[in-house]
Amino acid sequence: MATVTNTVKLYSEKGIEGITSLNRSVSSDQARRKFDGRAEARIIEIACSPAPEGHSRWTLRLLEEQAKIVLDVPVSKDTIGRAFKKKLRPHMNDYWCIPSKEDAEFVAYMEDVPDVYELPYNPAHPVVCMDEKPY
């Protein structure tokens, strides 16, 4: 409730610019992100898949090696570990895993969400995203 109230107040005071500009320190974790939400989703998808042959589970080192193959940008195991530590632990909770291919309709809708975040600003149709974090 506080986030919604603060956002509405900021919008009424400063307009769309007030809620679309980010007031972050350049040293914040979000300002120094190594990879975006799509890359994190791919890493989570990999971590939720069966472990490679000869291994009982995914390790950070295995995820790092697989990320070099799957992602365009190489990501260190430390970055992957920080992302998991801060956000989730997919090896402990199936809820965050990418659904099976049998649920293709859900996957299609889920893949549309990051596209909304990347839409260019349109004053006729502003996009205000309210999720876990107010930025």
C-alpha cells in the first residue's frame, strides 16, 4: 500500500517523469547489474532443469559453464550466486521454475511480461509496473 500511495503522490507532484526516473546511487546493486531479468530467467530455467549427466544437482560452476553456452554475455558464478541469494532459490522451490512444455499457453503469457518492461515511453499509453520493487 505504501508503494502505491507514494507512487501516486509522486505522479501527482512531478508527473510521469517523476515516476519513470530512477533515483539510485551509482554504487547500488541494481545500477551495477551484470545481467538483466531475461538472463536471470534463463539461468533459473537451467537450474530447474535436470542436472547434467554424472551430477546429482546443479552447482554454481556448472551453471557458469552452461551460461557461457546459452547467454550472449559470460556471467561469473559469483554473479549467479548473488542473483540466487538475493532473489530466490530455485533448487529448493519448484514454484519459480519455468513450467513444462505442456503448459505452452502459460509460458507464452509469461514471456510477454519482460517485453512490456522494455516498451519505449509513449505519453498516450504510459506503462506503470508495480511489482516487488518500486523501480
